[in-house]
Amino acid sequence: MLKIDIEACIGCGVCVETCTYDAIELIDDVAVVNEKCNLCGSCVDTCEVEALSIEREEKDVQADLAEWSGIMIFAEYRHGKVAPVSFELLGIGRQLGDQQKAPLSAVLLGSGLGDAAKDLIAYGADAVYQVDDPALEYFTDEAYGNILEDVIREQKPEVVLAGATAIGRSFIPLVATSLATGLTADCTELAIRSEDGVLLQTRPAFGGNIMATIECPYTRPQMATVRPRVMKTAPYDANRGGEIINYQPKPERMQSRVKVLKNVLEEQDQVNITEGDIIVSGGRGLDNEKGFDLIKQLADAVGGAVGASRAAVDSQWISYPHQVGQTGKTVNPKLYIACGISGAIQHVVGMQSSETIVAINKDPDAPIFDVATFGIVGDLFEVVPKLIEKIKENRGE
Amino acid sequence: MNIIVCIKQVPDAKDVRLDPKTNTMAREGVESIMNPFDRHALEEAVRLKEQHGGKVTVISMGPPQAEAVLREAVSCGADEAVLVSDRAFAGADTWATTYTLGKAIEKVGEFDLVICGKQAIDGDTAQVGPGLARRLDIPYVSYVRKITDFLNGAVRLHRLMDDGYDEIEMPLPGLLTVVKEINDPRIPSLKGKMKAKKLVIQTFSAEDIEADPKQIGLSGSTTQVVKVFAPQFKGERAMLEGTVDEQVEQLLEKIEPIL
């Protein structure tokens, strides 16, 4: 229950403003909570007179909590290669492991794994538990989930990380539910609190409008999926030592009730925007589909890929694979040029880690300028053609 | 075919903002709506019922006000509605939520299919669908963008992957989470609205579903929120002034090394 100390409450109304769920009202100048409260706790921190608190019963801590140690990551292997996010997980996993003075391990599942385990070691893993079996050629939630669950039960890592990909976000919740432990989705920041070794998991919520830091204090492992292209990969070191363990799952644990009949790779109709060094993006300011011709010309001139805001995709000026943002792709190119994009938070969370951001917008108050390295207030239909012209001129075209 | 659709009432996320200076939520004009992905789940269920016969039951865990989204679902073609509501459920994380929904669905009875949206727009976790399938001990497929066939007690479908899609066969009963591409949801019909108005919505309390008090709400949650804050940005905000020519010249000087 949310407890309100009516003696302390000064009726300032800040908590009323703060509540997303409309659960607090001021009655006779005192805050009163109603049944909409879902105990999210956002009001507690904002109360200046500390009149608000959430009462929770002391929870039973898992009996063997102290026996869990080490960091484990799930390495995603698909179509003959390790997904880049797995190396990023090793990067952050190495940091957390070094802080805890505990080993970093990886679980690698698939068929025809080749030297993938060696790469994981070169990128920071101390041990790799691998299962190389034709039954695992296709990803299925149940088989992958069962095996990962079994390795976790045996090895007892304190932290388990996986990529927030279509695969990770689908089967990690199964594993966490089976292990009766907490899971935080789509984290963008991870840190270990040194006092008690608790993993602080920070993630965007409400479409990126709010950041929330989550902990899992009573149970182990502490599990999180991590957004791709946010964490830094550790340097590759071919001479790093590590152990490769061929894990033997029980045959029934490799079964899946769901069958994959076929894997279809879709032709991306353009350069994959998550892999380029330069992205030129367009938004609502382009006015219509034809506006994107200009974006494409600039992208061609600088050798970049074309991105878009959700507004432009929703208006069907360009297809969904181009969309950058919370509900599209997360990118971090060396150069991101945003043309006619206002900078709604859901777009910004998908591109803010780009090295250099250029914003061109006619509204000087557009929030995109808050993340921009360089800003130009002006009409993109004047600025962009001029930019293309000068770039070509400089190259002597 | 008996289909259960899980729906959630959420604040319209695009309107939610946290003021970085005061750390308070600017909530002005934020409406409560049916989670957009759940609309697609409902639409798919209603289409399946229209093709194969059966019944669609919508179920929502939330405060008494969540009744509004259940009525809306009925106006769009659902047959029955169940509200799972108790103050003891407040503060539930996804682990406690899947426990509660699982118990409620067991009480609703036999079903062939459970359909959920891929995620709710307030939390964006996408964890309730898979977790619920585990609670019910049924197979599941996430990110379904197309149902192609039903044969011999199984459903064939396409699951969206990061690099394309998988063609999949899942035996029933099972659970699906769906993405927006799967269909275009209909708007309520007049007949549906009449029905929604009259329908008596069953409410299940914690006691009704025989929930273990230690598994529900805040006390059943495995995770807890340490703090919430506004995202911080670190743009240098160097504004380039002058005529268009001058602005472009300055910009090129800055970015030429990267090009």
C-alpha cells in the first residue's frame, strides 16, 4: 500500500502531478490515494516532506543467494555467425565480472558452431558452454530455454544477460519464469551497486519518455536483456585463454512442441541502417513522399544510408525498415544528419549515441537541437540542396 | 474454438513526459487507452472466431476502471469479458502478473488459444506473453505477423525475426503474441456497442482465483523500481548562424573529416 502521512503532507500537489495513473487526489489539502495506484513508487521520490512511503512486507530472500556468483551471457548464433550484440554483452559482462572479481561465461547454442566459441573467448569470455547439435539448428523458445535454464541451475551465475533481439526477448522471459527470478527487458545501462552486489538495470519505459532503474534483490540470477548497439565491445584478443565446455543436455530438454518449418531471410530493400557509418534521416518536415528524394540525394552524396522518423514511416513516405527510434532501429553511426525531424523522445532514444549529430530544422525550439552536436535553424529545402551542391563542388564534381 | 485475449489499459505513452528539472510527470491530457498491440490481438481472435466458430473471452488485470477497455473489446467483437481486479494485485511486476493471469485463465476454463499483444506501451517489456505460456505450461510463439493455416489441432504461422521470418507450426492449446502487421483492427459496430453496454462483466478477486498472497502484487514481485528519471541528453548544441551559404560552409568545415 502507498502510505500517506497526513501530518507531514503539506498539500503541495507534486505527487498528484507526478502520478501517471491518476491515482492521487488532493482532498481537503491532503493527498489521498485511490484504487488506480499500482505502487510504481514514482511519487515517493518527489515528495519533499517525505510524507509518502510504500509499505512492503519483508520478502523471503532466496536461501542460497550467496552461492550465486559470476556473470553469464547468452551468445546468439544464427546463420553461421555470432550476433554482434553477443560481443557487446561480453564487453559489459567483462566490466561487471571484473568489478565482482568473478568469471564471465557464455552459453552458445546452435548447429555447426565452428570456431564461434574461440571468438567469444577472444572477446572476453573465460568459459563457453556450448551445445552443437542439429536439433538446435533452428531457434525454438523451448529447446533453447530449457538448455539455458539447466546450465544456469548448474553454474549459478549471479547475473545473466542476453541481447534484446527478437530471439532474446522471446525466450529469456520463459527462462526467468522457470527460474522464478526477475527479468528486466531492453536495458541501456547496467551497473553493480558495490555495497551489496545488486545489479542496477536501467531501461527506457513509456516509449522512452522515462528512464527507470530496476533491481532484483531477493532472487538469483538477476536477469536482463540488453539493447543492441548500446554497450561497447571489448577489444579482440586472439591470445586470451578460456575454457570450452561441450555441455551435454538431456535429450528431452532439446525437444520443442513448436516446430520451425522454414527460415526465410528477407531481402532488406536498402542498406541495413544499423551497420553504416553515416545516416541521413528525414521526418515530418519533408512534407511528403517526394521529400525523401532530397534525403536520398544527400545520402548518396555522403555515402550514407537513409533513415526516417516514425512520423514519416506512419505517413507511408518510406518503409518501416528505415525507421530509427524506440519502435524502429537503434543506430550509432559516426555521423547522423536529422532533416526536418522534431526530435520526439522516441526517435532520440534510437540515435542519441551517434558520434556526431547534425540537426536541420526550421523550428529553433525543436527538441532535436538538444541532442545535436551542430544545429542549423533553417528551411531544409534550401539548406540540403546547398549542402549537396557544396559537397559535390569540394570533390570537384 | 475458444480464444482468450489478454488486454491491458495503459496511459497513452506518447503523451507521458517527465520534467527533467522537477522530476515530475507532465500528465496533462494523458488518456487511458487499450494497449494498441492488444487491439491487434483482439482483431485476430475475432477473425478466427468468424472463420472457425467459437467464442472470444477478453481478460484484463487492472483497477476497476479497466472495465472500459473490456467493454470496448466487446464492442469490437469479443463475447465475454473478465476483469481481474483486487487491490492486492497492485504493484505486480511481470512475474506476479503472469502468475495472476495464469490463475485467472485456469478459472475461466478450457481454451484452444491465448492471444496477447507483443508488449504493452507503458512498460514495453514483452515478457507477459511468454511468461504466461510458461505458467499455463503451453507452447507459445512471439511476434506473430501472420496466421496461415489450421490443421490437425495445430496452427501454422509466420514469426517475425530480426532478419526475416520463420514459418512455424504450433500445437493447440498454445499462446501467441502478435505484432501490428498482422491485421487492421476494426472499429466498434453499433450492435457491438449495444452489447458492450448491456454486458455484465465478471470480476475475479484474489480470493476468487485462489491466488497465493505471496505470489501477487508488490509482495509477489521479483523486481522493484529503484528510481525513475527523465532521459539526459548531452548534445553540444553548437548552432550555426548566418545565411544559408554561411551555415552550410561552417557545417562542412566541421563534418568534412568524417565524410
